[in-house]
Amino acid sequence: MSDPSTAIPPEAEDADFALPSQLFDDVLDAVEADDAPALNGLLDPLHPADIADLLEQIMPRDRTALLTLWKGGMDGDILSELGDNLREEVIDSLGPKELASAVRNLESDDVVDLIEDLEDEQQEAVLTALDDADRLAVEKALAYPEDSAGRLMQVEVARAPEHWTVGEAIDYLRSDVALPDQFYHLILIDPRAKPKGYVTLGRLLSSKRSMQLRDITEDSFRTFNIADDEGAVAYAFNQYHLISAPVVDADERLVGVITIDDAMEVLDEEHEEDILRLAGVSGESELSDSVRVTTRQRLPWLAVNLVTAILASMVISMFDEVIAGFVALAVLMPIVASMGGNAGTQSLTVACRAIATRDLTTSNVWRVIRREVAVGAINGAIFAVVMGIVGVVWFGTPMLGVVLAVAMIINLIVAGLAGTGIPIVLDRMGIDPALASGAFVTTVTDVVGFFAFLGLAAVILL
């Protein structure tokens, strides 16, 4: 966990927490002048997240020069805030002593998050920098499945026997026992190290010394298994308003604890990935990525979109004689397809979010589908009237307005059905709906829109 007591610079507060452009200019001027004291004076007051943002937003050559000049300034909290790709670059630039100093004071969960996506050589460099006990804890966590509770937890836990009193617990916490840098609950365990409940620090400090710990436990207590999916864990934290929760092994023994900051980070990462994937962009895309990396990430989905565009073009080619006989159709075709695509994207976004938050279930799936289809029909009818009038006024052909209106209704109904149904089907098949739905929905609305509009025109106008 990063330290929330780190000072937030006034500049960030004055600009809605965005770094002022003047700071960038001052930092780059100090780097160009090779002025290490000036650079230290600018960076030392900043929060680790702000320093990470600064490193991500400057040019690679400036970043390299900054890291070279700012020797000894990097710490583990800054590394934890960096994107994966940039983190590798920064770790490569650090010497063994600098790396050891940076990661030595991190909690075990932060070290795991720091190195789990690194290359083997870089992982070994970080592990070598740790004390033997910390290295063993991190290596054990890395042995758990990726995206599991075992990877997410920290092994530093504040625990106490369930039969203790408040006074005994306070005396224990005030002794020289090793405790996490930050913790929210004192976890109660039985003689077999199985967690039986927890007590908040506020309740602990406000209770009489003679009070039994088991009498002031919280109702929110629940445990997670080391193999539980981290996404499910994060959902439970958000759903049940948890602050921290113990993690147990296969024998139900306490092995670690997950805290709210780590759970919320998982939710944030999943939401960010969904947003990027809806646009056909890799969930690992970062502003600091090079042109080559960014191109490689986006090329596959552009290729998929090209295939879907070709399919839509094939539908249009089926009606080339219709278009040649009534040129106005070529002018109005994009309107039908565009409206369907936008409506489909709206339904798709709502469905993907509901799937991600587990609000869309088998108990309400048909109600949601019926709602989206009904919304599509109503919106289609409204815009059908508008576009029907436009078609009559613009081209002076009443039946063209009718064709346009009916095609609009059909495509918006299909858009609502496809935008909701496709992500649901993909989710049932085990395919990420945020990643794959967009191309399918666009194809359906384009093909149906063109086919309905041109097909109706062939029957009615010619």
C-alpha cells in the first residue's frame, strides 16, 4: 500500500490534482542544465503518483536524462504507480543498490504487483534486492495463480488470539512486534490459526481493557481463499463495503490479508481495460508506449474492422442497380447505418457494464433485452418521422421518406437487440464481451441497415 500521508503539492490542489505545465518546464530545464539539486527540490515534495505521471508524460530521451541525473531519488512507491511497460524501462535504468533501496520498504503485495509482469531477469534483480524473509514471501505469492487472491494479498497481518481481551491486544500492538505499516483490523484466530473474526482499530481503542475481543467483532467479517479470482474479490469488497479481509489456504488457515486499496485498484484496472477494449484498443495500452508497440496493439482490431466493412460493402454491391437508378439512396445510406451503429454502441456499453458489475444475470436478462429492444423501437419511430420528413423535403419523393423511416425503425430495433444480446452470448461462451462485441455489433447494424434500406427501396421505389 502506498502511504496516504505523503504530502500533496499545492500545485496539484490548485489544478484539480493535475500537474501544472510550469512544473514540466522547470523539471526539463533542470535536467537540461544538469542541475541535480534543483531537480531534487522540484521532485522531492511531489506525491509518488505525481512523479509517475510526470515520467509517463515526458519524452523518452528526457526521461532517460532525468533518471540519470536523479540518482537515489527513485523509490518503490513511484515504481508501483508506473505503467507496466514504463516500469520495465525504469528498473533497467536503476543500479542494484538503487533498486534494493527502492523496494526494500514495500509491503509484500506491492512487491508482487511490481514484479509479476516483469521479465525473469528483472524479477530476479528485484528479488535479489530483498531480505531473505521478504524474498521468500514474494516468491510464495508468485507461485499462486495469476489474478488470484493469493497474488493480491499481503502476508503482513495484525493478528491476535480470539480469547484475548482488549487490554492484552493493545499491549501486544504496542510491543516491539513486527506489524504492517498500515492496517485496519485486528484479525482474531483460533489455536489452529483459523480466522474467526476481526475488530476495527477504532472499536479496539474505544473499548474497555477488560472487554473480550470476541465480543466486539464486526458483522462484515468474511474470508477469501488464496485461489479466489481477484475480480470476484474486488467485487465483494465493493458490494459489501469491506475495508480489509483475511485470506486463507486450503486448510482455512490465515495466510494473508487483502486491503481495500488493492481491491479498488483491481476494479479500476478492469474498468479501464473494458473501456479500451470497447474501442478495440489493448487493455495494456499506455501513453508512454512507443509507436511500434502501439501499432502492434491496434493493428489486429483494425484488421477485424476492415473485414466487417468489406461485409457491409458486399451487401451494398448486391443493390448496385438500385443505387444507380435512384442516386438519392447513396446519400441517405450512411444515415441509417450510423444511427444503428450509435444505438447499438449505447446498448452494448450498458450491457458490458452490467456484466462487469454482475448486475446482468439470468434472472433479469430477458427483461433487459426487452427493454433495449423497446427503447430501440421508440427511438426508431421518433427518428423515422424526422427522417421521413427530411426525405420528402430534401428529395421531393414521399415514398423515399417511407423507405427511410421503416429502415430506421428496423435498424434501431436490431441495434438494441444486438447491442445487448451479443455481449451476453459472448460472456456465456467465456469470451470477454468488451473485447469482441464492438466489431460484431457494428457488422450487424451496418449489414441490417443497408439491407433493410436498399431492399425496401428495391421493392417500393423501382
